[in-house]
Amino acid sequence: WVAQYQLDAAPFLLSVPAVLNAPGSVTLTVTGATPGGSVQLLYTEAGPGLTYQGAYGAYCSLTTPLSGPIRTANPVGVATYTKFLPGGFVGRTFWLQAMESGRASNWEKRTVQ
């Protein structure tokens, strides 16, 4: 059995608050992105699963992901997303992941409170 690992200079990490409250605003942060590069947030309610994202030339870990906003990483490789969660989101579970050219971040699962 052979495994292939790609070690990047910095981990490409998505940070999501431990609790998402609705109605209310939430800010998600991606670190370790390519400075000046495009970072897209993906999300799904269908759960984890391996899905090839041709636009990024890499696999994400979400089933039938939906495309969220694209942000440009700042000079130190940070991208942020702020979203208002309406009251109707209470009880819904989301899986979230960020992507940039050639790689995907960790994924996070949260149920809106």
C-alpha cells in the first residue's frame, strides 16, 4: 500500500466557530491560502463524500457541494467570509470546506442552534 502526501509550506485550514447561532452573523476564516489567490467556500447538507472539483483540480470531501462565495486571500494568506444566518436555519446541519487551486482545506460540520 502506498500513500501520497503533499506537504505544503503552511496548512490550509478552515476555522468555523464552535457554535453557529441563528438568527445572527457568523465569520469563517481560512488561513494558509496562497497570498492573492482565489479561495472558495463550499458547503452541503448531504454530508461528507469525495467529489472532484475540476475548477480547482482537486477533490473536496463533501457530497454534492454547493458553491459559496469566492474571496481573495490577503498578503498573508487569510480569507474571511461573513454570513447572516436566518432563523429558519435553526436545526440544519452543514458541512463546510474551502478550496483553492490544487487543494482543499479541512472540512467542518456544524448544526445551527
